[in-house]
Amino acid sequence: MKQAIRFCVALCLMSVSTSAADELQWNIRNVPRESVTVIAHRGAGYLAPENTMEALELTWRMGGIPEVDVRTTKDGVIMMFHDNNFARILPDASEEAKKKGLEDLTYDEARRLDIGAFRGAAFAGQRIVSLEEICEALRQDRWRRVYIDVKNVDFRLLARATEGLHEQIVLATGKDDEARRWRKMAPLSGALLWMGLGKATDEDIEERFAALRASDFEGVTHLQIHVRFNEDGTTMPSESCLRKAGSELRRRRIEFQTMPWGVGEHGDRVDYYRRLLDLGTAGLSTDRPDVAMQALDEYYAQPLAGVWNVRDHIPFEEVIVQAHRGYGNAAPEGSLESFEMAWRLHMVPEADLRMTRDGVIVSFHDTNFARILPDAPEELKKKGIEDLTFAETQQLDIGAFRGESFAGQRIISLARMLEALGGHPDRMLYIDIKQIDFDVLARQTLGYHPRLIVASTKYAELTEWKRVAPRSRTLHWIGGKEDDLARRLAALRDVKFAHIDQLQIHVSIAENGVFSPSETFLRRTGEELRRYGILFQTLSWTQGDRPETYQRLLDLGCASFATDYPQETMDAIKAYYAGKEQSR
């Protein structure tokens, strides 16, 4: 699944009663196009026989995610089928046969049914598909995702049948308790909670949200509201209700989806899909994925109206501050202490990863110990992490060179970093890979991929990482002279910035305040990145401790900062947004 990428560092959880002024600042184009999903209801049930492999394959080729319904046969085989009987699918069958359900047939009996003929000759010959066939299709391509709506299948049986594929599966349910139960059984999987069925009022949605808040939305990773478009163009629930719901869900890092009802005859009103995107939906569930894809592509091709400004389009809480090397100017760089300091201040720490001689992944930046251990023997200073075992690294004091207040800090393992992430769903981590095998890293971080942002200056590395961990995010950092940057951006443009979620440009500022690269270059780069839905980040190598640096970069459209001065940076951003409040 093109995972919904939400660039939020939540300082607080916003309720559905968020002020309209803040909601209007946010637009779905603030996140990458690739993270906005199109979910094909019952496969691509209008374009191909519903809940068939033909429908699934068609959806995957289009770049969407199929949603399928599963039931269990009389002999315990999980198969893909929606209805509780065969009356609609087999209109010419005997009355007795039409009254039966899948649970009344064995697997062999179910496979003999033609479930496409009722749609016409072009659809004839399609058969009911087993869950195992779906799983095999998922195994062939780890980028493939599927939503599974369980009709009468025991969750334990489903979890066992899909073992090893949970990261590629999202359970779809209309019941809060089922979402919680499934996530406990399959924590690497997602759970979509749908509500409304096209007839929910604003009060109905608020009542459901109030109940979910009581459990802190436990188990819910995606939430889908069914929206009815009335003949007069109004929606049910209202646009205001939908916008507020989306705002709260983004704060909670839950993907906000909508499923439109009454959109043309078969969901073919492109303008209605655009309206839902304007309201902040990050997922469109539809019987017409082709039309939804068209609407999505056209929507992202259009620039945001008016003169673009970070402060007017992105809420303060969604501006990411990356604490370079943890919180390296206030605590030993790359240490657990530095990471915890960054997280407490609602920032995202960055860790540089290397592997010890005995295969333990740890946080350490330099190629050797010369800078970190200035008083060590020359032989040790020349060594790198790869020359020591993990146990040997634990004997090193990596903080003492910064002074007595930093003494005693130890190199930490990746396992310890992940432990610190666990139990804190708002925490994220940037990872700069120095010399780690991507397959090894992907396996060791399984279950944490959506909370990792892998950074590299090598485009090929980001492509490879997306292959092994498609639910993770990526940051491509580039530096150098303006001409060099222009050439690198041109190369990325040729591949349409594929596999890049965030792009960081290194900036130098002279004493007279002149930027390199120039302000014009930075502004135009930010405009282009927004068209591609990519977060624009900068790292200031000079004057990084000055508030005016960040305020100028915010004016140029930079919505994220990597910094060695995270507290100063955050204070500057707060002051920038406070200026807006004062001008109201």
C-alpha cells in the first residue's frame, strides 16, 4: 500500500471541534501524491467481476489498493465473496441455490460457480478465489496491499493464513472492538474502521468519534467515513464535519479516508472526488478507481491557490524539526539521552547507523573514533565501529570529550532505539545509513517502518529501501553549488521524484545574509516539490542558531528543518507562527 504519509509531529491531539481557521490552512497536497490512496471497492467491481483475481490485478496495475470481502466455506477454506447468498451473483440459478451462502458449499463446489456471467459475456468464466491465491499474489510483489473485509471468518484463522504478510494487509471493519482485537493478533497489520454508509449525520459522526476518543482510537490505523452527495450538491455528513474529522485524524496519525455515495451513476463525478480531496481525505474508496485516479492526478497537477506561505497552509504542529545526530549540541550526539530530549520537545531525532564486527546495528556517525575519543591510544582512534564487537563498544565513553556533564554515555543499539519508539505512537526517527545491509535493517525494524524516515544522498539507496520497506518514508539530501543542485534536481525530475517523500537542501548563509543556493532557487525548488507532494527541508550549515534564518526559510516555503540547534529552531518557528496570530 502506498502508505499514507502524514508529516505530523503531534504536539497535542486535536478534537473534532478544532477551529475552522486552522483547518482551512491544511490541504492534502501538503503530503506526497504517492501517499494518497485509491481503494477499489470489491476489487474493481465496476471494471471487472467483483472480488476476482482479474479485479485485483487490474487495481494493482492502476496503482490502487483492492478491497475484498472474505467468507469461509463449509470445509473451512477462506474465499473471496461479498454477499450472504448467491441471489444477486447467480440470478438464473434455482431458488434453492440462490438462497444458499458460501458457508453452505465446500471449496470444490464454490470453485465450480461462474460468478462473472451475470455481468455479461465479457465477464463470464470468473471463479471464486481463495485467500491463499490472494496471499500468493502478495508474496510475488511486496509493494502490493489489500484491504480485507471479514464477513464470517475467525480472526485467529485469518491471522494464521496471512502470516508473514501482515504488513501488506489492512483489516476493514465497521466495529471498533474488531479493530482492537485484530491489531492485538496482528500488530504489524493495519485496521480500517468505516462508518456512515452514506446516511450518517454530523451528530452521528461526532457520537462515534466521542466513543473512539474514550479508547484513544485504540487499534485504528485508518478511518473511513461514507459520504453521500445529495442532488443539490450538499454532503451528508457536512463538509465542515468532514474537515474537522480529517483534522483530528491527522493529529492522531490515522489515515483519513472517504467513500462517496451518489457520485454520478457509478462514481464517475470527478468534481466530487476533488471536493473530498479539498476536505483533506487521504484515501478514496470507490467502485471507479479509474475515475478517482484521474481526479487525483488532476488535483495534484494544480498548484495551490494564491501566494504560497508555510504559515498560511501548514499548521504549526506539522512543521518537522529534525534534530541532527539526535540533540547533539545539548547531549552526546547519537545517544539515547539526545534522542529522548528531541522527542520530549516534539522533534524527530536523526540516528546514523553502523554495524559492529559481530553484526549489531548501533548509532554512530564517524568512520573512526578520533573525534569522539581524543585521548584514546592512536590505534583505537583509527578504528571504526566495524572493528569492534558490541560488547567492546559498550566500554567506550562517547560523551566525555564534550565535558564532564556529558560523561558516561554509551553507544546504543538499534534494538534499544526501537524500544524507545515503542509505546509512543507520536515518535518518529530519521535514519542515516552508513554501512548497513538494507534487507537486514528492514527485517530488524519490521513493525516500525511507518515511523522511520531513511535519509540518503544516494538516490539508488532510497529506491532500494522503498523496495524492502515500502511503508517507510525517505529523505533525499543534497548539497553543493547551485548549478550542481540544479543538475541533481533535473535528474530527479526525469524520474518524477519517485521513491522520495522528503528532500533536504543544504544551505549556507554568508555574514551579509546572502543565501547559497539563492533565495530564488530555494523558492522555486519548494514550489516544484509541493507539486510533487514532497516535503521541502533545509539544513543550514551556517547561522543555524539565528531565528531570522528559519523565519526567512519559512517565507521561502521550507516546511521542515534539520538542525544542530533544535531548541533555537523550534523557538524561531513558534515566533513565526505567533506573528500570524498577532496580525489577525
